[in-house]
Amino acid sequence: LVTACNIADVPLPNESLDMAVFSLSLMGTDWPKFISEAQRCLKVRGILYIAEVQSRVVDFELFRSSFVTSFEVIKTENVKEKYFVKLILRKTTNKPIQLNSDLLKPCLYKRR
């Protein structure tokens, strides 16, 4: 079952998910809204999994540490040869997270 929607405003109740996954899906400049919506939908102790293209991450440590106000960092991966960064986070609070959109470079496409 698939429901088309804007991932900044999904039709799910608060704390209804055990896990949320963002795999190469934080492409918009409004990506912090996507994370906030996932946090709203996740149960406390729910897992947030993020895999993003390494070249978009301005500063990995700053990116990782920006989640610690609302999430416990379970595992991170930032290996240059793998081209991706990965975060596995556990939600610790319902306190809204504040993220700076400048932590990820915008996704730019070349015209062909």
C-alpha cells in the first residue's frame, strides 16, 4: 500500500512508526522539515536511518552532532571510498529538533 504525499507532511499519527528511513531522499533544501516530520511520526526509542551522498555533507561531525538534542547516535559511517554517509539514530525525546539546511549542499543536476 502506497500513499502519495509530501514527506514534510505525511498522513500518519504522532508516534506511529518504529522506524523511518531516508535513503538518498533528503534532496530538497527543506530537508530539515522531512527529519522533523519523521521525528513526529517516530515512537520514542524508534530508529531513524539516514544514508546520503557523502559529497553533499558539508561537515560530517557537525551533521552528526546536530541530531543529539533529540536522538541518540547508535552508529555512523563516513568512509570516503564508499561515497555515502550513514547514520543510525534512536529517538530520545519529543522535543522538536532544529536543523540547519546548510548542513547539506543542495542537490544540483546538470542539464544534458
